[in-house]
Amino acid sequence: MEIFWFVIIALILTIFFILDGYDFGTGIIHLFFAKKEKDKEVIAKAAGLFWDSNEVWLVAAGGLLFMAFPTLYASAFSGFYLPLIIILWLIIFRAIGLELRGHINHPIWKTIWDKSFGVSSLLLALFFGIALGNIARGVNLGGVENNLSAYEPHYFFLPLWDASFSPSTTHPGVIDWFTIVIGIIAVVTLTIHGANWIVLKTNASINTQLKNVVFNLNITLAVLTIFSVSIWHIVEPHPLANYLEYPIFLIFPTIYFTGLIGLFFVKKFKKEVYAFTCSCLMISGGVTSTLATMFPTLLPSTNNLNPDLTIYNTATSEYGMSVAIPWMIIGIILLIIYFIIQKKLLGGKIDNMDYGH
């Protein structure tokens, strides 16, 4: 039952990063590449018409995590309190940037909310990547120092950064050189995804330019991927052990590299949906590869005194997990219906659709 809920939550998180990921990427493209007012308006629509439904998947993942793995939920939401609050404020400013942009037709007003949308999107992509880096690196569960726990074994506290800026220190911060590398990978990946979404959904004048941006960023991402794999052993001595024990897990990095390699042909694709499909594969493969590497661990411990938090020692009772299944099914069905209706209403190019007025 624990494995079942782990797979469900991993699936929902992957869907969130695919769907809201293109919103983050759209904001980054809006910030750096949209110069004409017409492009700014239509690119804002490409995120604005979809962001609220896409974030429902994050709420669903949080709710299921609370239900299935309450110990992990309590531990993570206390230990990662500061970055989670930062993410919450960034989500708020991204949303109001989109919603308020069209309320007053004045250049200063629009510029303020354009920057709010773009900068928030950039920092959200960075912080979600940093969060993934923290999960891969692990935390000092129990606050162990001198072989003594400062508090309960499943709790921890992380400052925003540590003076050493090292992932190997006794008390690492949220931000160190390793998590920054993963954060930059997330920014590059989601920028590619957002650019593909804009090309798919709009007739913006920069669409041809964006194909070149995707190609160039894909080269950067390939280099960063190789670099991140080469340094992973610094924070995890045997990062690929699960792939030797469970060869079926190799399907996840295969999915990632299929998307990555496919995007090198972005300029030759005859249909715009092919590039977007490749970036979807890349995101889903990247998230699932990380989780497969850690399985069954959910949050590693960086000390030898307190054990890792796993799907087994953080799970709720068997009864609780079984009772939740029908409610989860109902919720997922409602989400899918909502998603299908929205996509049908907003199918095709969205340039002439109304938003923000």
C-alpha cells in the first residue's frame, strides 16, 4: 500500500511540474525575450489562462502527502518552513502579476506587474529545483551534533544557507553549491518547456527566435546534466545503486534522455506539438529518475544516528490508506474532468482569447 501511494503522489507531482512548469517557463520567456507589447500580452495569456487549474495539482499532491505520509509532511513543512514561505509569496506575486496586468492601460502599471510575473516565475523555477536538490542531498535529521540529537529524529531545521555553502557540512543550508546546480537545471529545463508552450499556443512574433533559444538552452542542459551526474557521488556515495538493483527503473532516465535528444531537432519538427512533447518527456523523466534513485527513501538523513525517512516509517496506518483510496479516485476524476473541459475550451491558439480585461 505504501508503494501504491508513493507512485500516486509521484505521478501527481510530475503532472504538476509539467503543467505549471510551462507557466514558470512562460514567465521567464516573458521576462527576458518579450519586447513588443503585443508579444507581452499574448505570452501573459499563455500562462494566465491556465495557471490556476495547473496549481490544483500541487494542492492535490500536498493533500495526499498529508494523508499517506503524515510524518514526512510534518517533518518537511517544519524543516523547510522558510523556503516554503518564500515559494508561497512567489506564487502569490506571480498570480497577481498576471491578474492585475490588464486592469489599467498604462505602461508603468503594466511594467510593474510584468516584472512581478517574470521574476516570480524565474525564482519559483529556481526554488523548486533547489528543493529537489535538498531532497536528493538529504538533511540533518534530528539536528545531530557531537553524536547527539538536538530534537526528535524525524525533525530538522535548515537555515537559508550555511557559511561554508557546502552540501557536506554538518548543518547544510537550503542553498549550497549542489542545490544551486539543480536549481539552475530546473530553470533551464522549464525555460525550454515554456518556450515550447508559447510556440504551441500562440502566434507571437518571437516564435522563430524561441526555437533557436530552445536549441541553445538544450545544449546547456545537456552539459549541466552530465555535470550534475558527475558530482552526485559527492552527496550520495552510490547514486546509481537502485538502477542495478531494479533495472526496470532505467526506463525513467531513458524517458529523460529521449526528450533531451529529441529537442536537438526542434528546428526541424513539422508540428509544434512534437517539441512540447519532448520537453514533457524531459521533465517527467527527470523527476521520476530522481525519485527512482532514492526509492524507498523520501528524505535522506545526512547523519548515522537517525534513519532516513522512507515510505515505510512515515506512512499512516493501513486502514487510513485503504479508506482514502475511493476519495482519491473521486478527486482525481473531478480533476481530470476539469482539465479536459478547460483544454477543450482553450484548444488551439489563444492569441485572440480574452484575458485580464
